[in-house]
Amino acid sequence: MAQPRILILGAPGAGKGTQSAKITEAFDVEHVTTGDALRANKDMDISEMDTEYDTPREYMDQGELVPDEVVNAIVDEALSQADGFVLDGYPRNLEQAEELEDMTDLDVVLYLDVGEEELVHRLTGRRMDPETGEIYHVEYNPPEDPDVEDRLEQRDDDTEETVKERLRVFRENTEPVIEYYEDEGVLERVNGEQAPDEVWEDVKATIEDVA
Ligand code: AP5
């Protein structure tokens, strides 16, 4: 079949970015991620869209959702250019889920299931390599190369206070999206609390089964 169209859902810190990197390599699909796209355009002027703030930065640094109009346009453009994809970070509310239905069909909807205590631990310990985009964790996945360790950065929204707000926003806005796909009978749950390689075994097997 053509390359698969995969949606990966999960709370902040569930491991969507970590698993998406493996999916893109194994299945030769594009990684379409609203989080990375918005981080690369944090200071984009969105004032003409009649939004509360003038740039995505204000929303992101407080852990709030960037307005749908901005995010829908990013995803529509990216999906129109991709044969197969893993979509990460979208949809985050029911309105976005409806938009997505108009944009594309999906072959697989994965949900990485992780409890809240573990999510907070993962996010506050996450570090990013600004040169390669590689994701690390101070405890679970530290880099071996000391030069890499020296240049690691913490994301602006990975402070404990913002993490708590992101999790609240997830419960309020994104959990209904998960229920929506569950009610449709298409949600594939994966135990995201396992070690990354074990999660990957389950993710890979699920995609191979369904796609
Ligand atoms: P976004 O960048 O999408 O962030 P998120 O959904 O909060 O997800 P994260 O990237 O924080 O976590 P992840 O699941 O990718 O976990 P990771 O693999 O890194 O969004 C950021 C902001 O942008 C939003 O708050 C919002 O403002 C805006 N935005 C984005 N999309 C939007 C939309 N559609 N609408 C409106 N606004 C939007 O893993 C986390 C850590 O855990 C890492 O350190 C990793 O090494 C470690 N780890 C991963 N897997 C495991 C494991 N199995 N065991 C142990 N450790 C692990």
C-alpha cells in the first residue's frame, strides 16, 4: 500500500516526539508536528487574525493552545505536501479533529497512555540538543558525549508550573478527542509507560497490523 497516514496522540511528555522519530525512519513518512512548527515560528505576527495575543510565543510559554486558525493552516499545508505522515500534536480539541477529517483520511490512530506523575517527571527532566533536535532526559536518556551534554537546552515550557497548566489544558481539550476516536472504534492504545524500545515494539507492531 501507499505510505501510511498515522496519527499519534498522547499527553504532553507521553513520548510522541520520541516515537515519531522512530516511525519516520522505519516507515519512510514525514513527521508533521505542530509543536516544532510553532516553536520555529514563535514570533510570527498573527495580530491580523484577531487573536488575544500577537504571536504564538505568549500562548506557548503559558501552556495554552495557540488559536485553531493558526494551527489548522500549518497542518493543512504540511499534509498537502506529504505522501505518508506521522501527525504529532494535532488535533488537540474537537474543532481541530473536525478540521482534520476534511483534510485527510487516517490509517492508524495511536494513543500513548502514560500516567500524570510520570508525565511531570519526564517533562521537567527533558533536554533538547539545539544542533540535532535530538530529545534527551537527564535521568532516563542522558547523552554519552560530554560535548552534547554541555550544549543541551531545556524547553521554555518545561518548567513545573507550565507543565501543570499544559496537563490541565490536555485534560480539558484533548481528552475529548481521544474519546472521540475511541467511540469511532479506531483508537489503538499503547502502554507508553514502558521503556522507549518496548513502546517502540508495540507502536511498530500496531502500525504493521493496521496499515
Ligand atoms: P508540543 O510540542 O506538541 O508539546 P506536547 O504535546 O506538550 O508534547 P511534548 O513535545 O512536550 O511531549 P512528547 O509527547 O513529544 O514527549 P517526548 O517524546 O519529547 O506543543 C507545545 C505547545 O505548542 C503547546 O503547549 C501549544 O501551546 C502549542 N501547540 C502545539 N500543537 C498545537 C495545536 N494543535 N493546537 C494549539 N496549540 C498547539 O518525551 C518527553 C520526555 O520523556 C523526553 O525527555 C524523553 O526522552 C522522555 N521519554 C520519552 N519516552 C519515554 C519512555 N518510554 N520512558 C522514559 N522516558 C521517556
